[in-house]
Amino acid sequence: MITALSGGTGSVKLLRGLYKLGINDVTVIANVGDNIWFEGLYICPDIDTVMYALAGLLDEKKGWGIRNDTFHFLEQIAKYGCETWFNIGDKDLATHVVRTAMLKSGLPLSIITEKLRLKLGIRWRILPASDYHIETRILTQSGEDLHLQEFWVKRKAIDEVKDVIYRGANNAKPAQGVVESIMNSKGLIICPANPVTSISPILAIPTIKEALKMTSAKVVCVSPISGSAPFSGPAGKLMSGLGLKVSSITVAKLYSEFLDVFFIDKVDANLKDEIERLGIKPFITDIVMRNEEDEEKLALEILKCLGEDE
């Protein structure tokens, strides 16, 4: 069994590559720190991006939402004076309406996600990191406290970052099956994802990081950075705001307590010795996933590393 820790846009390229290789026994633990209530709907961007990617529905050009979706819902609520900065497509809306209704009926997010992924015909299990509501909040230099979606989607990351906190994480419990999946896996993959807002919110939930440190599984990570450039999202600005160098070596240090193998891009080959000094084995290859062929190639290299390519 393989377990993968996932964010959204950057992570799903690797997940899609693994999925197309026909691997079956995989559990994806998805970030919930960017979940948000918007106009009465509960939105789970990373969970939805994973679901849509594995179901073959994802709008690959945008990296989010459903392919060829329309936006008549947003056009209509704008007429009523509602905010429309969060782009919800009409087909995407169905996911949020159904999820919100099930939440209000008393079902936990993990059960809801299981129901949705089965309806979409996805063979992998997808688990939210927690059933509790957790918010990644960006504290700005001007004193504002913004939800990640406000910082990134609404305000286009224009604010200077002072700190990042994961509100609710300290009191949250992992969703049922999360710790068990980590402990019982043969291999564990940390997908290429923003270390500040995709992976750290998962690690902030008590017992998850401890499980990663205790598991006998080989833990492999693909860097979300090539040179000094993140592949997607606001990782660079957030890392800089926290006083962190935007580099693969910073990511290696953040995960050094549990990481066994670190896939880095060829342009970062000079980091090999420094990574080894952290007790981590570097794996140098082309990690930039430009197309489906690249996704499957990198996925196959990871499976070989985990001994799961047979």
C-alpha cells in the first residue's frame, strides 16, 4: 500500500501519473487548510482538485475546476450583490452543494469525500487530513489576518507576509484512517506541493507528524521547487515572508525528521551533498512535469524507488 500527502494543483500532476500507471492500493491524504465557507457553501479546493484529476474531469489549463465548465451561477449571484472573487463553475457548484447538504445532515467530511469519490468512479481512497475545520491564515505586515484564499485568490498575493498560522490544527484530530494509512504503508509519497500551505497544515495536526516519524514506510518527497522557482502557487512569497530561502534545501530541512529520499531537479544537483548531510538520500532527475509523459515517467521512477514497480 502507498500513501500520498497531497495539496492541489502541483500535487495532482504526480498523482495523475501514478493513477494512469494502474497502481491500485493507494490512499491520498489531502490538505484541508484551504477549505473555506463561501456564500453558504463549504469548499474544499485541494480535495476537489484531487477528485477531479483522478476522475479525468480536471481543467488542466487552469489546474483547478472542471473542464469546459460555465459560470452562470457566479454571473447570477453577482446581480444580487454577492461576492464572486472565488471562481465556482456550474458543474463544480454541484460538488459544493452536495457536500454542504451532507455536512448539515451531520456526516463528517471523510465520509462525504468517500461517497463523492465513489460516485465519480475513483478507485483510490481519498481522505481529508482531518474532519475538523482548519484554516490556513496569512498574517500580513499591515496587520491583517487573511484566509489563504483571500490572500491568494482575492488579493493575488499582493500583501507582504508576516506569519502563517494553521487555525484549529492544534485541537484537530486526524480523520479516521489517516494515521493507520501512514503506519501501514510500504511507501509514502509527499507530493510536490507548497510546503507552507499544502503540507505544513497536514503536519500541524497532532499525531500525523509523529506517525510519519514512526512509520516503517520509506518516505519519498518530490520537491515543489526547481532552482529558486516554485512550480505553482504563492510558495515563493510565503516562504520569503517567513524568512525561508526559496530552495529545495529548505524543503528538505522542513521534512528532515521523517524524509528518506528527496527527488530534486537536475538544476539543483549542487545541493546533493547538503541534502545527504541531513541524512536524506537525494535522487536527481527531471522533476518538471510538462505533459502526461513527464507525469508517468516521474511516477515510474518513484515507484521503482519504493520497490512498487513490479
